[in-house]
Amino acid sequence: MSTAPATVDGPLLTADGVPLKESLQISLRRSKMRALLLVLPPLLFLIFLFVIPIGNMLTRSVDDNLINDVLPNTFAAFETWDKKSEPTEAMFEAFYKDLRDADRTDIGKASVRMNYANPGWRSLIKRTARKIDKMEPPYKEAFLKADDRWLDQDFWRSLGIMKDRVTFGYYLNAVDLDYDYDKNIIQQDEERKVYNLLWWRTIKVSIIVTIACLLLAYPVSYLLATLPMRIANLLMICVLMPFWTSLLVRIVAWMIMLQQNGVVNDTLVAAGVLSDENRLSMMYNFNGTIIVMTQILLPFMILPIYSVMKTIPPSYMKAAQNLGATPTLAFIRVYMPQTIPGIGAGCILVFIVAIGYYITPELVGGKDGRLIGNMVAYHMQRSLNWGLAAAMGTILLCVILVFYWVYDKIIGIDNMKMG
Amino acid sequence: MALPIYATTGQRIWHYTYLAFCVFVLFFLVAPLVAVIPLSFTSSPFLNFTPEMLALDPDAFSVRWYKALFGICDAVDDSASTMCHNKWMTGAGRSLYYAVCSTLLATFLGTLAALGLSNQHMPAKRAIMALMISPLIVPLIITAAGMAFFFARVNLSNTDAGIILAYTILGMPFVVITVTSTLVGFDRSLMRAGANLGGTPTYNFFKIQMPLIAPGMISGALFAFITAFDEIVIILFIGGPDQHTLPRQMWSGIRQEISPTILSAATILVLFSVLLLTTLELLRRRSERIRGITPH
């Protein structure tokens, strides 16, 4: 600048005499504040109604506060016991005090918790609590009169599992392990082992569904991406219509298709492929879950692959063939590597959604199509073992968050497109 | 995708096998939904195609299940009278109420978030974006369980307000995503030009930015609406008997008294989804046109 102002040595000033740098910073800060103010209400809304509730639920998976609040004296007396000799009078007295002072509903809740440590606690406490008002020292005899199981050391020793306010017992249960009375980790009893099977089945179903979706989606996406826009848009309706239709409607539709007297079986029988008594059972079992979940999640695979394929110029394939590649080789070496981002996005998306599925397996899965999500619901609503439900939910959530993180790293969430 | 004239027989076979496979997949996607429609006009109380229906006997078809759906009771038709209650219509009304309220709230909050997140000076943009979208990723069963405990503690379970708030959470990510993607093509100098011409930021927003991001807002709102309208997991966990929505009615219909009424409801919902899809497609085209992106 040849006609520099007189203040060339000092900092550059704006019209109102503030240094330019400072002025820019102020405007930048203002812009930042405005952005923050815009984001703040939705963010707080989300934190209060989504993040905190979920976080809260997850703490239930390690929470053993209730039992320690209800039976403080008992646990204190338990600490003085050598765990070999007969339970002492002091322990019975402590237990008596706790039962006498505690609230009825709290005792009920605590006994449910204790039942997980040693089945039998609940009935034991129920019978004893009934007579608690008439008890007089020595408490040992009074307790034994109420129920002679009080001499059984197993009950007393099982207190050791619950004496800490933080427990990992629910996590152990969720993977078919358990604590013994000295808090060593042991295998769960054979007849109570169900969860590992369910975890495996959930992962198996998710992988099968993901692969099935990929195999079905890839050719169709290619067709949609290479057809003229007008026809492709028309076919796209076939992909988007199920996407937009109510989940329950789709499940009902599949029931009609797959049941014993359903459309598929009727057609196969009419075509002479099957005899009338050999109708396939495709509903209320593992197959049902797989078929229905594949159809429901297929659009999640087609859309990302399609949108990646749209961006690949057709001239690349032609160039490869010009250079002497056969169409197959050109497709495998030139086209397919470019579609990998779409494949990755689709697979992660389908896998994440599949692994937490609940409604579909519940309605069409029957007995051997149930997944871990159904177990979470079962423990939430029926068995009321909320600690175990929370532990399974936490494990599930962690698996999903890992994949979500990978998805964000590879594809970026801001690239998520809808419809 | 046309086959060149010089294609060999092998290529031809391969090409037609490929086309057949694609047709099969598209058929797999749509066939169940299409099969529902004729079956909803059955006159029998069973959920399968009777031989009479296949023979196109007019007596095999009726609209009795639609009557049952809309709560119109035939005194003559005994078997329908047991089904004849108005739960479907009241359920649809409830669902509509929750969906409209939560959509309005979600669109407002989601647009705010998208506007803030599109600002280039926004700190911790990526993390906040990931958080805002997380309700889509976290399995519904976990969200529902968390909300069930929390809402019970703050006296929101079994209330309309609780359900509307929960559905707002589910709908918000859609609005954030769609509005953010319309803002990608937004030319910020338009806002500066507006400010130069003397418009206040609020005035400029409503006059310049809002009309341009409106397609994104509407399509996000449609996603939020359909999600709320169709939601079943959360309602099972936090809804009481007074919050009997349409999906809940379908749920109990599937689990307990399965009758073709559910098919007539399904048919209407399929047509409804086609309508929504068309709206969305028209919106997308409009958005591309006003943002100056030529369709490819």
C-alpha cells in the first residue's frame, strides 16, 4: 500500500478507533455466544430428558445402596463374624433392630434384592418380619422359633455379596457369572445360564441381518444408481415406501405372508413345490426374526450405498475396460473399492439398529427368536429385576456407542442423510 | 443399464439374472405391504386369502372391517359387534395429538440447534452434534427404560405431557439433520446483505433464512411426526391406560384379538405413508430448485 495512513506504525484501527484485531475478536466472541445461545435450549432439553434419565438408569446396574440403608446394623455385625462358627447373638440382635426400624416396603424391596444373592431370603424375611413385634431377647432363639433356617450359614454368608454399596453382581449375572459368598467370581448354575446364549444369538442375528441386507442391497443400489433418473426415482418409491410405513403395519403384513396359511406357503403349495402337510414354518421362530428384520432394515442399507454409487462417474469403468480389463475385473478392482464408504455406513447403521431390536423379535420371534432387547424389557416389566435390566442395557449401549464412534470417525454424523 | 448389442450370450444371461434378482429384492420390500390391501376387504374373520377370494367371488369381499375400524356397528353383524368399539378412532386421535404437539416442539428446538451448529464459530460442534443425534442411535428399549424410571420420579409417567416430551426427544434429531443439511448450501452473504440494508437479525431470519430452510424444517417435521405417530416402545413403558394410542391398539390387536380390522387400519396407514412420501419428494425438489441445485 503506497498511500499508507499516518498511523502505519500503530495497530490497524476500525472506524470507531478500536484496534482491528480486538474488534474482530469481539465480533467473533459475539458470534460464538449467539451460536451457543441457540444451541443451549435444545441441548439442555436433551440433557434433562434423555442423558440424565439414561445415566440414572445405568447407575442402577451397580447400585446396592438400598440394602445397606435398610440393614446397617446387620452388616456391621456381619463384619465381626468369622464366617465359620454359628451366627452370634449380636448378629441376630442387629438383624432384629434393622427389621424393627425399617419401613415395610423397604424391607420388601430389600428382600427381593437378597433373594438374588440366595433364593429363600424373601420367604425367610417375610416369615420373620411377621413375628417381629412380639420378639424378645435372646433374639437368636426368637428368630429360630420363627424359622429354623436362620441357623443355615449360607444365608448369613450370602450377606457378604451385598455388603458393599457398589456391586458388579448384575454385570456378572448378565454374562452368566455370579459371586460366591466370599465374592469370588464363579460360573452361574447350569440351569440359570441363559444370557450368554442370548448375547450370542443377538450378535448372530445382527450379523446375519447385516450380511443379508448387504447382499440384497448392493445389486439393487447399483441398478438404481445406473438407471436413468426418471425410472430410478420410480423404483426408489419401492425402497422408501416400507421405510415410511408403520413398523407394526409391516409386521402384520409379514404375518400374513409367512404364517402357516400365509401367502408364501399357499403359493408354494399351489405351485406344487410343497405338499400341504409340509408347509414351512417361517413365523414365530428364528427364521421369522431374520426375514422380517432384513426387510425392515434393508432401506437403511440401500440408501447410503446408493448415495455413494451416485457420485462415482461411469467413465471410470469405461476407462478401465479401455485399458483392457474385463467388465468383471473392472467392477471388482475399480468400482467396488469406491463403494466401500457406503458399504461401511450401511453395515454399521444396520448392525447398530439390529442389535437393539425389541418389537420385531417380540412379535414374530417366538421362543428362539428373542434377543437381548426382549430380556431387558422382560426384567423391566415382568421380573422387576431392574439392576439386571440396567446392566444388560449398559453393556448393549456400550457396544452401540463403540460402533457409533466408529461411524462418526469414518463417515461423520453430519453426513447422515434422511430419505 | 441397457445391454450393448454386441453382448455375448453369457453376458445376456448374467444381465437378465441380475435384473431378475433386483426385481425380487424390490418385490421383497413391497409385496407384504401390497398383500395387506386386498386382504383387508375380506368378509371372513380370518387373516388369510380364502379360496372364494381367489376366485373373485363378490361375497367374499366386504367392508365390514372398515366399519369396525371406524366404529360403525351393524346390528345384523353379530361377530363384528364384539370387535365394535371405538378404540381405533380414539387411539388415532390420541396419536395425532401427541404427534402434532411433539412435532411442533421438536421442529422449534431442532431448528434452533441446527442454526447454532451451522455457525462456523460454534465450539465443540462435533461432540454436540453427536449428542443431538444420539436419540436415533440409542436403542428405544434403553431410552424407554431410562425415561420410565425418571418420569416416575418427577411425576410425568402416565401423563400426556410426559409422552409429548419423550416424543420430542425422538423427533428432534431428524429436524437437526434435515435443517443442517439445507443450511450447508446456505449463502451467508445473504444475511449480511440483509443487515446492510437495515434489517434486524430477527427480521432477516424470518425474511431471508427461514424461507430457504423451510423445506428442511418441513421434511424434518414429517420425520418427527411419523416417528411419534408410529411410536410403540416408549408408550408401553411410560403410558398409562389413558394414553391408548393407535400403535398401542395395533400392538394389543396383534397380541390378543387378531382380526382383519388391523388390516384395514394397516391399509389406511400404507396409503398415508405413500402420501407422506410424495409430499417429501415434492419438498426435496422444491428445496433443490430454490437453492439453485440442479437435479442430477
